[in-house]
Amino acid sequence: MVSMPKKIDLLKIVKSREAELYKIISHSVFSDDLKILPETLLLAQDNKLSVYYAPFTGLGRQPLSTAKILLVGITPGISQALKAINSYKISNASSDMIRKSASFAGGMRESLVKYLDLLDLPIALGIKSSKALFETHTQLMLATSLIRFPTFYKTSNYTGHTPKIEKSDFLQMAIKSTFYESLEQLPKDVLIIPLGRAVESGLQLTLIDFENLERQVLWGFPHPSGLNAHAPMQFKENKRSMMAKIRKFY
């Protein structure tokens, strides 16, 4: 087992094990029904929390110069991790570009498009519908996670609630050692959209080190999952302030 150092730097851990990790994902067969990644890909752990490797590269291979929005999730889930690994094995493609199109699939993408359209984001971006962000105008959108690499609580995807980010030094260190790199690369004219309250809580903590980031964040956007029963009410409560922020930002 990989034990958690007093201070973790996930990117340094990945770099030190780069050849080994790439060999593992290139030569191993991963079942589609896995609930958690194999121990050979374990990067760090703390009690019931664990972080595993999958080939996500942050914003490094995404279109920074043309981007207008950044969608931020909590962490890649097991299904996203397996898709990224399989895509890497097949084509060595940028897993983040794959994740951007695949992770917001089905009902989640429909909800995301619906909410973004209701905020008049397409008008601000000069496109007909937010659906174009996933099809014809992918260069306008970036996507990443607070914790770049798949994170689990026990054997389930970490969702941001158990434990809460603000209660876990381990999770906060994981965010600092991956998400901070993305924030340092991010142009100042990109609107950051945290997907849900858990992501907002984590993003709030980064304002201590990135004081000027506040003006770029669209607060109040609900997580678009169909399992989020509170999404419609949260959107309704925050719609006016979010629309005002978009108009002012662009």
C-alpha cells in the first residue's frame, strides 16, 4: 500500500513514477465493471480516501488561447478514468479532450446545456446554443477537476461530501498539488463555472492563494446530474445573479 506523506504533491509523485505508470496502463486489461482502480495505480491515501492515477493532463493540452469558459468538476469518476485509460491505450489522445466530450454525456449534458442556455451564455459567446460547446465550438470550453486524478472514498467515487473538502487536509493538499497548476495557466478572460456546491466549497479555499480569481467565478450553478434533486431550485434561486455576472464578465 502507498501511505500518505505528511505533505503530498501528486504531480511530483506522478512524474517520479511516470514510466512505471504508463507501462501499467499500456499493458494491463481493466474490466469495465471495476468499482475502484487497481492498487498498482495508487498514488496516495489517507484513511478511507485514496487517489489513483489515470492519464488526465489538466489544462496542458486544451485550447487556452480560444477558451471562454472553464467547467470544473470535483474529480474524475471510475467510468471517466477507464475511458481515459482505454483511449490512451488506443490512440495516446489527450484524455482531457476525451473527458470533456464524454463526461458530460446523456442526461447530464442535456441539463448542462439547458441551464447554460437559460443564462443566455450562447448570446455572450456568439453561438446559437450551448450544445455547440460539445460539438462545433469545442475550442471555447475547457474542462478539469479540483482533484485531477480519480479519488475515492472507500470503494466509491468521491463526491465532495464525505468528508467535506474543508474538513480534510488530505483533499486540500490534493487540490493544491493539481488544480493550482491549472489556475496558474488560466487566462483572465475565462469564466470559471464550478459544477455544484461541493466544487464551490473547494474553489472558495483557493481564493486564499488566488485573490483575483473571484471576478472569474460564476457562483451558484448546480451540479447537472439527474441525481441532484435540488438542481432546479438552486438554479432558480441563483439565475438572476448568474445572468448579471455573465453580462458583466463578457
